[in-house]
Amino acid sequence: QVQLQESGPGLVKTSQTLSLTCSVSGASISSGGYFWSWIRQHPEKGLEWIGYISSSGYTSYNPSLKSRLTMSLDTSKSRFSVKLISVTAADTAVYFCARDFAGYCTSTTCYGGGLFDYWGPGAQVTVSS
Amino acid sequence: EIVLTQSPGTLSLSPGERATLSCRASQTVENSKLAWYQQKPGQAPRILIYAASSRATGIPDRFSGRGSGTGFSLIISNLEPEDFAVYFCQHYGDSPWTFGQGTKVEI
């Protein structure tokens, strides 16, 4: 059974860096064919796709967040992470990690598929001064 | 970026009834790359439908999807008590992938 679990601080100060990790069990994050995404849910704005990282480390970010975002993969610990710098109250949300099962890679690049079959339970992150 | 608009915002129905949820896209969704998710309070979304009309693994056949281009719908026939939840549509064509704002199906 594939399981994902988010972890990280629940409270981040304004202008600081939000860091979250997703631990994956029941599946190898280094095996091809799967991509690993972050998605957040604002109370008022609904669901927002943040970005993904492929098993080979290829990344794609939502243009609205790209300038502040970094994702990474630690295959030895079966986890992937997200860092969002210069946070404001608008970054307050529940953050989900999820597995994308519909992506693929060519000889030169990778393309996420955007379909999510397994999700973590979500982590509430509040940004406040 | 594609904007998805769902209607109605809330649907009040009884068990056994049929629910029809609408999702309209601001531009054509390529190759009908449109999915539907169900979310219950305090839980992550669960995928129900992809490619506009294909049921995900383990999803009962009372859930069906249809549509193409800019207009899509999710139909839940014969509502079960566990179907009362919030439903989101999502496009997964060219990124950024976006979600609708959700339709709440309540008793």
C-alpha cells in the first residue's frame, strides 16, 4: 500500500522560508513512471498545483510560484521536499504531497501527467508575523 | 492558464437521487484531459474520473463523467450516504494544471 506523509513546521514567520518533506512508503520514488507533486489548498481559493519533481530529479513549477520555489528528491530516504521562500499570509494553506501516475520521460526530458492517485493527509501551514 | 468554473456551488439532494455537477473551462481542454476528485472533510482528494469519462481504479459505476472541449459533467446516480462530499474538476493538459473551486453535495 502506497502511503505519503507530509512533515514540517506548522507555523512560519512572514518573509521566512516554508520547508516541507513528504515521506513515501510502499513505492520507490526512484523508479521511473511516477512524478511527485505538491498541491496546496487555501480555504478561499481552493486547490492549487505547486509543482512536481520526477524520479530523475526533473522539476516543473507553477509559474505563479516559480521564482520562490525549489523542490528536491532524496531517494536514499524515500522522500521529497519543497522550499518556498519569502512567504506571506497568502501562502497559508494545507499542503498536500501526491503521486502523479500519468507522466513520462523521453531520452531528453520528462513530462508530468497531472493525475494524482495517492495523496498525503495534508499539513496545515500558517504564515504569521 | 485554464480557469475552471464549477456549478452549482452547493447541491442539496437526498440519498437515492441523481447528482449532476458541471465544470466549464475558459478554453478548450486538450484531448479531454479533465479529471474529477472527491474530497471529504479533513481528508485529501480522491481521484474518481480521468480523461473526462474513465473511472479510476475501484470507483463504483454510479460515478460517470462526460463532456469535451469546454464543458464537462460528473453524474452520480443513486446517491449513497458516503457520496456527500465536495467534488473538484481538474485539467491536466498543458501546465499549470488547475482545479475548479468545487461543488458541495449535501443532504
